[in-house]
Amino acid sequence: MARRLAILLAVALALAACDGGGASPATSPAAPADTPAMSPDAMSPDATTAGGPTVSAIQAAGQLRCGVKFDVIAFGFRNPTTGDVEGFDADLCREIATALGVEPEFIEAISANRIPFLQEDRVDIVISTMTRTEERLQEIDFSKIYYLAGQRILVKADSAYQELEDLVAAGAPVCSGQGSTSETNLRDRGVIEDNLVLFATYSEAAQALLDGRCEAVSTDDSILFGLAQQNEGLEVRGETFTEEPLGIGIKQGKEDLVEFIDGVLDAMVADGRWTQLYDTHIKPYTGEDAPEPPLDM
Amino acid sequence: MFGQVIANNFGLFAQGYLTTILLSVSALAAALAIGALMASMRVWGGPVLSAIAGFYVEFFRNTPLLIQLFFFAVVLAPANLGITRDAVVVAIIGLSIYTGAFATEAIRSGILAVDPGQIEAARSLALGPVATIRLIVLPQAIRTVIPPLGNVASALVRNTSVAYAIGAREFLFMGILVQSRTFSPEPYLGILLGYWSLTIPLAIGLSRLERRMVFAR
């Protein structure tokens, strides 16, 4: 009898300790007891999802771990002087974190490791210029589409190549990212394996283009514009030969988090924050006005 | 079922495996040649040659192979020296130079282990320096040198995997490629077993070689 009481007492204490441990002091702007509906800034999602298991766990941890790129201008780019991660993807992470009432934490996720990071729970969500594809939907869940990119080619300004077809016809080497939809698209369009020069990051691919180790870099235009801005003498060319819907990646089995994030995205479109993000991060490179938000693609 | 992912992508893995063998064999041959040359310069070369060989060893032995390969990839590229843009060729060159530094030290210890009386005897027979090295010193030095060179060769086989980072389509590159296309961790295990299948026979061959050499002592 005394033994059972002791065990019950121990369990009760353990539960109480967990609860107390969840309230990390200085960092979270809102105490765990607040639901997101309370914070004035966050356009709250449907109140019924506010208490879902994943959402609660993240709120208890006080942190939203986002896997983002650190080397893609306009989307996920770590500023070398300030150390802050800037860009469309990074700001989306901040918006979601604010809606949850937690701090955002940025973890670098390159194309090859972002899905394993999700599946191993090393990050809560992945926002890293990741295209939603049938293949990936087998492995992870996606939020609504937050940006529609398209694949093009990046070449030296004095290059004779205008379109991907020219590169394929000439058997020229093309650089891209390991494990990206871009390299799959290139293979589908006739670039043979030996002509695919693949790197872990797009900054390495740009370096290889400048050195002449390949004749072009091909991936989403959003990434290419950033590479062109950063490096003298490179141009984005060719028709956009794919439609790349970019979504936020979430591990399967966390439906409440998916709904929450979709709610945040809908709210951002409704009150103009999505267009604001576009104007801040994308418009300087494309010179074009924000298109229709592609959320329900 | 285990092995399915590997079986589906067997062509890529086979190509990678053969490339790794190519890298290992060519870089080893070149490294031995470089090592013999540099070791001779160090031991008999006089102050200038000895210093050059010494600098070569200390620099390439004590800096990371990965950085050296990045460096060679950029320097040899069309926009710079214009020697090659093929990552496999760059890898062979880089691995030869890196491994050559270790080979130099192994060979040098072997040379120094040869009785100086042998060299005096060779000189008294009017054998020139090159002939002395080739016919008298190196054959005797080889005996001392097999175990450390065996380690160098085994390390080289494993170091070829570093070339994936410059885009050389060798075994590890293929493993990562298949992993990133299929999201399966199976290729990693396959890669480990693959490298093992190269280093174990190497180790067995080397110990047989050592045993055959022992009788001469």
C-alpha cells in the first residue's frame, strides 16, 4: 500500500516537474498557458487546433526549430556580418513561431539532408525552397504552397547557350544540387548522368560555373536570381521549364501542425503580409509585382 | 526488403565502385613514384632539394585533404590553369600529391634503414647515384617500407571518398546520390560494406607480402 502511494507520488511529481520545466523563462514571449489566440499579433488559426499534440509540444519547448538554407539569397541566407538568417523562408519561420508564441531557431538544412532531419525530429519544420512532389509526399507532409518557382538556367554572360535544349544538344556539363528536384528535372529533359555535376550547396555550383567546370547551373529561378546577384557576370536565361510549388515540410503524423501552419499562411495572405514578404525579398531581384499567392495549388 | 534500393540502382553503384578502384590504383602508383623521388631528394639531395622535399611533405601531410581537393579543383579548372574540369582527374592529381607526402616519409625511413656500407660499396664499384638508388638502396629499403606503405595504401582507398565533395562520381558520391533520390539509408550500409570489400583484401595481400619479405632479414 505504502509502495503504491510512493509510486503514485513519484509519477505525480514527475508530471509536475515536466510542466514546470516547459515554461522556459526569458525566451518565450508568451507563457505556455496562453493559447495563440491571445497574442494580438498572431492572426490565430482555428482555435480547435491550438491544442494539438505537436503544437503543444513546440509551445512547451519554447522553440520552433526550422530547417532553412543558409546560402540561398532571398530565401534562406545567413548574413555573414550579423549572423542573422534572412529571407522569405526565414521570415515565414518567424511568423509561424510568433503565431505559436515561441522563439524561432534556425538550423541549416541542405537539400540532401532536409528530409532525414525532419524524419529524425532534428527540426520541427523545413522551409528550404523545397518543391512539393508526389515522391516527397510519400515521405513527409507539406503545408499549402507559399511560393511558385520555376526552373531555368544560369550561365556566364558571354556564354552562347540560351536554353536547356542547347546544353543537352551540346552534351555540356550542367551543375545542380544533390538530391534536388532540379537534378531530377534535368535528367528528365535529357541531361545524362555524366553531365550532371552535383554539389551539396548552390554556392559551390556557382563557383564551379565561374571556374568553367560546368557550362550552366540549373535550379529554381528564385535561387538563380540570388546567385546572379552575388556573382559578377552571370545571367539567368531560358524559358521556365517547370512549375515548382514550394511548401513547408512537416513530418508525417503531425496533422495539427500542418493545419496550424496552413492557418498562418491563410492569415498572411488575407492581411497582406504574404505580399509584403514578396516585395521585401523577391521583388528586388525579379522587378515584378507579387503574383497571386499560390496557396491552394 | 533489404538490398532492394541497392539492386535498383546497381549500375550507379558499380560505376562508383570501379571509379574508386581507378582512383586508388592510379593515385597509389603516382604517390609511390612521387614518394621515391622526394625521399631520395631528402636523403641525398643537398640543402636546396632537401628543403623543397621537406616543405612538400610538411605542407601536404599537415593540411586537410578536403581543402587540398577544393583548391586543385578550382586551380586546374578551365577559368584558371585550364588543365582539366573532370573531377576524377582532379581527384587523382590531388590524392597523388597528398598521399605522396606520406609515402615519402615511409620510403625515407626505409632508405635510412639501409646499411650505409651498402652505399659505400656501390660507390666503390663506380655505380652512379641513380643506379645506386635504383639497384642497391631501394630494393633493400622496400622491405622496411612495406608495413607503413601498406597503411598509406589502405588510407588512400578510404580517402578516395573525400573526392565526392568536388563532384567526382565515385562510390561514396553514388551512395549519397541514391540516398538523396530514394530517402533510404540503405545505401550508406552498402557503401561501408563496399569499402570493406576493398580494404580487407588489401590488408590480406599486404600481410602475405610482408611474410615473404621477412626471410631476407
